[in-house]
Amino acid sequence: MRTVIKQSFDEERALYGERDIIARGCKFDGPADGESAFKECANVTAEDCFFNLRYPFWHNNKLKIFGSEMTELCRAAIWYSNDIEICDTKLHGIKALRECSNVVMRGCDIISPEFGWSVSGLEMTDCTAESEYFLMRSSDLRFNNVKFTGKYSFQYIENSAFENCVFDTKDAFWHAKNVTVKNSVIKGEYLAWYCGNVTFENCRIVGTQPLCYCKGLKLVNCEMIGTDLSFEKSEVEACVTTPILSVKNPLSGHICAPSVGEIIRDDKNSRGEVIICGKGCCA
């Protein structure tokens, strides 16, 4: 391994095509304003580095980034790369991760609109994130203890699992398929419309008009707070432990709750059963 320590790089493709390299305490910044510092590289480790220029990691294999900072000027930082580990790092540029596979992130702070599009195999633990269109069209996601704020998150994702998370987000999980969310809080509007085979277990769901036009939807031992016009035209099996403000035209299945403020039936095809069964219905 070649090690580069405490150097500054601002030229175009400063370390293009490098193999087996460690950059430690380096800065990618300066008047030349060059981009694509590590393009087409392999087996790269960046430790305690500062990135203030565009597109530093494109077409990389075996990439590790530890204790580093990517500023808001470091746009589109990691694209078309595989086998990535990112720990204790700030990713603050737009579109920070895209078209990548086999990614592990731990202890990271993400402020990045359009983060994570078309990513396959992302494991994220103990991270915070702020974004719009977060992880759209991604698959095989595994999240634990992630706090997210933003709009239009997890749209069109597939084959994913989330646990011990807090999501404050509008239009989350639209068109999602084969997803499980456990022991989490999901706050927002219009949750998970048009999703398929999505399960919420031991979750708190907060906000208006959730879970409409769904297929294969399951709620297990969940709380629903401020949820009006819920389950419209959905195929659903739901066990809810708190009162629901209103349920509108569930297509099929069963919804069990201690109380429902209003059950709206103005669609002849609405055959989903609403069961008022007390607090013990999920036992």
C-alpha cells in the first residue's frame, strides 16, 4: 500500500487510476478546482480527509472512508462504485451516493438531496440523514437506528428491512415492495401509498391519510396517531392498539382497533372489515 499523508490536491483527476492507496489527513480543495480525484481507482482508503471538490469517487472498487468530511460543494461524491465502507463521515453534498452496491455506513451524518438512488445492498447503522427523494429505486437495504428527516423517501425500494428507526418524512415508501419496518416511528403524510407486501410491526405511525391503495399490507401491534382517511382501497390485515381517527373504504381484509372515530363507506367495492375489539386485540 502507498500512503499519502497531509497533502493537498486541487488538480483534475489528482489520483486517477491509483491502486492500493491510503490517503491520510489530506485535503482535496484549492484554486485549480479540479474534479474526480479518485476516479477509476481500486482498494482505496481515505482517513481524516477533507473533500471540497466534485465527484471524488467514481468507478471505484473496494473503497473505505473513515472520519472524513465532504462539504456541500462536494457534489455527486460516490457513484458507480462497489464494496464500500463509510464510517464517522459527513456527506453534505447533493447526490452523494448513487448507482453503487455493497455499501456499509456507520455513524455518518448525511445532508444530501437525492441521496442513494439505485443503490443495491446498503447497510446503514447509527446514522442521521436529511434528504429529498432519499434512496429512490434502491434495493436490499438494512437499516438500524437511523434518524431521517425529509420528503419523498424510500420510493420504489424493494427487499428491505428497517428497525429501531425514526423517520419524519412525507410520501415515504410509495410503491415499495417486500419491505419490513419494526420498532420504529414513521411521522408524515400519505405513508406508503401503492406499496406491496409491506409490514409494519411494533411501530408508531403518525399523520394524515396513511396506507392507501396497498396490496398485501400488514400492521402488527402498531399505534396510529392522527391518522384520518386511513387504508383507502387497500388490501390489509391490521392490528392497531390505539384509536384511529377514520378509516375510508378498505378494499379487503381486516382492521382491528380499540375504536374508530369514523368509518366511511361510499364505495360499493369496499369489503374490508373494521373490528372494534379493545386493547387486547393484538394479543
